[in-house]
Amino acid sequence: MGSVLSVAARGDAADEVVATETSAAEVDAIVGRAAAASAVLAAASRVDRARLLRSLADALEADSEAIVAAADRETALGTTRLTGELARSSFQLRLFAEVIEDGHYLSATIDHADANAQPVARPDLRRMLVPIGPVAVFSASNFPLAFSVPGGDTASAIAAGNAVVVKVHSGHPATSLLCAAALQQGAADAGFPADTVALVFGTEAGRTLVQHPAVRAASFTGSVAGGRALFDLASGRPEPIPFFGELGSINALVITPDALSERATEIATGLAGSFTLGLGQFCTKPGLVLVPAGTDFAEQLALAAPTTGGSMLNERIRSGWLASVDALGGSDDVTTLLRTAAVSLYSMPASSVIATGGASVAFEECFGPSTLLVEYESADELEAVLRLVPGSLTGSVHAGRGEGSPGSTAALALALLTERCGRVLWNQFPTGVSVTWAMQHGGPYPATTNAASTSVGAAAILRFLRAVAYQNLPAALLPLELRDDNPTAVPQRIDGKL
Amino acid sequence: MGSVLSVAARGDAADEVVATETSAAEVDAIVGRAAAASAVLAAASRVDRARLLRSLADALEADSEAIVAAADRETALGTTRLTGELARSSFQLRLFAEVIEDGHYLSATIDHADANAQPVARPDLRRMLVPIGPVAVFSASNFPLAFSVPGGDTASAIAAGNAVVVKVHSGHPATSLLCAAALQQGAADAGFPADTVALVFGTEAGRTLVQHPAVRAASFTGSVAGGRALFDLASGRPEPIPFFGELGSINALVITPDALSERATEIATGLAGSFTLGLGQFCTKPGLVLVPAGTDFAEQLALAAPTTGGSMLNERIRSGWLASVDALGGSDDVTTLLRTAAVSLYSMPASSVIATGGASVAFEECFGPSTLLVEYESADELEAVLRLVPGSLTGSVHAGRGEGSPGSTAALALALLTERCGRVLWNQFPTGVSVTWAMQHGGPYPATTNAASTSVGAAAILRFLRAVAYQNLPAALLPLELRDDNPTAVPQRIDGKL
């Protein structure tokens, strides 16, 4: 308690942009233009939308130097990380071009009329997914590019055929303006409306946005409090809209006795790197580590932890982290193992967690470079804690060589984590979220407000579509993807067969 | 006003079962058993779950005589309709057996580790959909079988790998008890827990059910008021759950001038059959018919309407229908064209609807054998009304022979309806919902609370799944569907290719 941290905040430096809050009337006008742009996007062919996405990626890369410099001024994340984040963002835009060219995401399905169908005759029916309409995107503090204006939500919403209105995060307005300008140029270059991407500024503008009748879906990456407030607004509308919020995640990580006896040092090194990566400002940071009691793992982890700090994203995040680690460190049965300028580390017996149940301080997310070791005396204690773990983005198991089959302690832990998490890992660390076809970045509440969806990877496009069936339509009025001659060569399930 | 209708209610007849309301403690115990049964279902192979679904269908058919008799006593729907509904229900169970054997619904996706992947090296990642957990099903008044205990929600939830707890509709408790007994026998016959299907009775039990922490999703078919109240409870939980509600639908139907001049009598006959089918007690009943003004279509429709009535589902529905048609008939600018024992028919100028906007009485659903003709003077008036139509399950266009290409009045109407509806029809009527791969039974609010989902057809299974990614797992701990040797021969997308 009371030790001075050198972890500083740079987001509030002198050169920041102070953006004017967007008024309700301006939000209304912006959403009106987004609706018009959505109609253009929805009417465009998939080939043209794929071209649009690649043009957006090109435009982002063309301005990369200025964007990275602005983002570094506003977030202190450093040019190496930010250059990587820009590459990830443009990669993401191009991946969604491939997703819509592939076309499977539409689930195009044709059932021809059949007078002899069972249990009754059926008409000609053709179903596919269509764009949902303008999407509100609430950007994140910790990813000024990949989860903000040019991020995965924007990319997947546009790929699906919708314009986006991004509520800018207050931590990086200049970066957001530069990114929006680049994307608008990219849209224009591809012959699409500049209104394909628009921005609004300010908390109240965000609330207005998520309640606007023409907004048809929203996505969010941020805190439980902020995300839940917006989810409640979206669900409470006269016409509720889907709200895909990524809120908070504890990301439990289990180390089995076998794993520890085989490679404690290697695990300590990997874990120290993971929970302090980016100063712990990742939603997938392992925040609760289950380790066998009575070992020296805590000392090994403390030794492996970095000794130099850095600047956190902004003052609010820094003070929030300090408050949460103070609360953790001051809790009953919690031992402070390490508290330096760069990192803090705590431990707690599993029995204390079990005694308090789901309300234990062990399950409070601390967004920053800290983690909590929960020391278990037995497999029963391990299981009891895992049954209390709240919904999370990730859950990891570090297992011994002999534990790779059902029945092992590690396999049991994995099964319990799978019930609670969107991504489970074996002998790896959860920070670092690959942008691939198979990624799932989501999970049961409070990890997200919708455990069926992902905000990263190819399946993210499914959030921004709705389904329509066309009955007995003349071919000329059908979407191209549902015609018998299949002019866009999309995968079609025909009379039950794909 | 004041004319006596012979349409009676039979649900309140002397032989009804008065079921005891399920207490909160009983709901808790039932959900606990459903959670245990869900674990069994989730662990079962798709082959075994397909066998379970066919066993449920067999058991339902084995008891069909008693079930149909009970349903007829409780709902007055008649044995012909109810025998068909039972056949539809068992067909539905078997269709979902095919859906899970097909396996595409899982979206099994494998990305192998790739040290050279762009923009950064990636780990081994495998994603698929997994069962969500116990599902609460709120059954409908108007389909005592196909949208109740043995209906599509139950079939799709079990197919996905979840146990269901059905909140019985007060209109058919005896039918529900018989159906549950049959399904429990069918489950036992297939070696699955009887708790695969359970019942609760009473409005308060339903509220308790949708708020129970172990219930992971809910589905509902019924009124806007009832559905919205439950949606609000589901969304307001500490951990919100997805709520798939089918609430209310106006089902606009457009008749173009060309269609009318070509085949007015044929359309009148078809429409009269559609809006009075089952005494208008279908969620897809065409409740608002846009017709050219200054024709004799209203007279033709009145002539085509049936002259004999029948018994409505129950007294509450009958009195609700009378109240809604009284309100409609007494509204400004509404003309009563026909009001008999069997049917009522109204008309209103499009200009009046446009003047009142979205709040017009024209958009209030009247659940029963009635419809409203809205007479338009011009294509502009037609378009203006269509832009006000609320989200609906269906929208239909009756077009002339020359209107089957873009640019026609009919094509414009179809496009406007497609923005608002889950199913659009051309020269057909919306009552009758086929159970097929391509069916979409859903639509923008208030038709449903989730326009991406369907409650009928193969895609209904997607409501009761969530997504999990498995990173770097030993093969022996992966679900069978994600293994490289693909022992269950499921469709897999591997490294981006399906």
C-alpha cells in the first residue's frame, strides 16, 4: 500500500485533440446518411463490396505513418505495437473480403416447390442472410485501431453490407479522425459513399446513437459498467436491437501439479510475459491463476516478472487499475507477493475463494499488469473454484505430458473451463488473438452479452445480418445468390443437400 | 357494433384440466434436473441424439389418438387440423435428426498452426458451436402441438443438445401433459433421461423460469405484451440470456392494379381463405391488404368470405378479438364492410393511414377472422403506407403477369416489404408455414425479438448454440467434429477451405 508506481498515463498529454461532442441533431443527421449508405452497400454485389474492403485496407496503409504517430501520441502504446495493430486491421479488412467472396456466410438455401413433400406440399422457398442496416460501433480504449474505427466490428459490418457509425473513444480522437478520413477516402476510391463510415463523439452522443430508430445493431468493446448500460438501452428500445458487447473477462489459467513439476520455470516465464504484455491492458490477460499450494511457483513468477514499467493508456485506466489492485491487496486472505513500479502480484488460498463463492474478490477484473495466484490444496478445491469462475473470453490449462486424455486433472479442468469460456487453450497463453476463420473471441456473460457471437475472425460477420425467405419469386426479383443458375457461384444448399 | 357473434370459445369447457401452478421451489428443482439432462444430451454423439429425436417422434405418434382427442377438447381446432399438426410435429423432430446428422450447423472450422501466417504466426485453432444449456420454451395458444410441448422449439433445442423446460399454455394443459409423457417415454426408450423434457404451469412459474440462473436461453410464441414482458426479464437478468420471442405480425399483402385487373376473383377467393383459415388464429394471417381504390374488390372479398363460423381457441382470445375489431370498426375513416358470425371486414383509405403514420389503427394486429383493406389511389400512396408497415413475419405481393422484373409497382412493393419482413411471397398467401431447410419464420420487431433467427425450419437449431474455440488441444480432448481424422464425417472448413 502507498508505494509509488512509475506506470504513468500518456493519453492526457498536451498534444491531445479535444473533440466537440456530437449533438443529438447531428447524430440524427449522421444516422440518416448512414441509412442511405447502407442501402448502397446492401445493393452492391459481393464482388464490389470485396473491392471496397480492399480499398479501405489500402487507404489505411497509405496513411499508416500519420495514423501510427497519432495513436502513439494518444495511447503510449509504442510504434512497434501500433504498426502491428494497423497491419492487423488492414489484414482484417482483406480477410472479410475473402469471407464474402467465399459466400458460405449467407447460408443460401433453396427448397424447390414439391407437391408431394411430407407432411404437406411445399412452395418454392429460398432463404439467405441479408444486411441488417446501420451499425453503431463503440470503440475500445486499448486497441485504437484493431478494435476502433478501422477495426473488426467496422470491417465485418461493412462486409455484411451495412454502413457504420463509430462512437469514438475519448482516449484517441485524433487517431479516430485520421482513420475515418482514410476509410472515407478508401470508400470513395472504390465508388462507394463516404458515409460508409462516420464518427460521433461523446458519451451522450453514444447513448443517442444506440437508441436511434434507424440503427439496427450495435457492437461494443469496453468495461462491464459501460457495456451493460448500453446493452440495457439497446434492449429497452421500443424496437430492441441486438447488442454485441464485449465487457469483462477474468481469463482463468490452471496449472496442474504435473505441469508444475515438469516445467515450472518455463510456465512462470510465459505467464509473466502474458499478464504484463501491453501492461496487462488486454481483455484476454490471465487474471486468475490456479496453482498447486505449497510450491515455490509464486517466487518463480515474481522473479520472472518484468522490472521496468511503462505508460498506461490514460489516466483513468491507470487510476482504475491502482484502485482495483489496492482493493485486491487489502482483501482478507490476500497476500501481496510483489508490488513494484511495473507489476503487482497477489495470492490467495483456494479455500478462501470457495468460502466466499462467486462474489469473491478473486473474480474482479483488474485491467493492468497484475494477476492473482489462487493456491489449491487438492483436485477438489481446483474443481470447486473452477465451478465459480464467471463467463470469460478465455480459459487455459497447463498440463503435464501424461494428461492429454480424458480423466486427467487437466482434462477435467478443461471441461469445466469450456462450460464458461469462449476459447480454451492447452499449454499456451491467452493474450494474442489471431484473426482467422476459426477464432472465437466471445464467451458467456460478462465476457460478452451474446455467447453465440464472436468479435474477431470470419464468423464476426454473422452479427450484422438477418434472415429472409423468398417464396415463389420470379427469378428476376431474387437475389443473385438464390437463383437456380447461381450466377455468383455461391455455395447453395438445394433441396436439403449442400 | 353490437352484433352478436356466433364464434364461441371451447377452451373453457367443462372437461378442462386445472393444473396446479408450479411453485418457485419446484421450478428450481425442475431446472436443476434439466441442467443434469442437458449435460447428458451435450455429451451424446450426434448419432445418438438423432436416434433420440426419432424416438421422440415415434412416441408422439404412438399416443397420437389420445393427444389429438385432448387437444380437440381443449382448443376446438378439430381432429383434421390437429392430426395434421401432430404429423407436422413428428416430421419436425425427424427433420432435426437429419440436420444434426448433416452436421453443417456446427460450422466446424480448423485452422492449423502456421508459423508463417500473416500478419503474425498463428496457433492451432478449432471452432464449433456447442449446446447452450437448458432452454425455457413458452408454448403458444394457437398451436397446441407444433408450437407447444412437442413443437419446433423443443425439437430444435434438443437437437442442439439441450434439455427443455416448457411453460405450458393455460389453454391446453391436458394436451401438454400427454405430450410430455409421450416425449419422456420416447427419451427413455432411446436411453436418455426423462428430464430431457419437463413442464411448468402458471404465469408466475414462467417468470421464475426465464430468470433462473441455470436457464441459458428462452423461446416464446404469443402476444406482444406477454412476449415483451418476458424479453425484458430475460434481458434484465444479472446474466442476460438470449430470448427468441415471436410476438405480433400484421402481414401486409399488396394487390397491384395489374393483378386486380387480371384475376380479382381468384385473389378474393384465395385471400378470403387465408385470412379466415383456422378462424384467423395464425400469426401469419394477412391483416392489412393494400388494394387499388375505386374497384369492387371489397365486394368480391365479402362475397368470397365464409358464412359459417366456428369456435375460437378460448374465451380470452375471442373477447380479445371482439375488442380489437370493435376498436377498428369504431375508428375514424374505417368502414365496416362485413360483420357476421364468421368474419369481419373493414376498409380505410390509404391517405388516412399515411396521415396518422406508424401509430395508425391499421397496424394493430387483430387475432381472429378479420382483415382490413387499405385502399390506395396511387403508387405513391402505396409506397407511403408500405414505409410505415411494422416489422412482420410475412409480406405478400399479388402482381400482374408483366410485373416480374425490377421497376414494376409489384417489384417496388416487394423490395419495401423485404426491408420489413422475414418472408416475402409472390402471388401466394402467407398462412401455412412449411417446415423445410429454407423456411424463415421470424422478422424484425415486433414480429420477433431477434430478426436473425427463425423458429421454423432447419436454421431454428442455431438459436440454442454458442461458439467455442479450442486452441492447441491434444486430439484426444477435442470434440470428435474437430479432429483431423474427422471420425464423424462432419463438414469441416480447414485452413479457410470448406
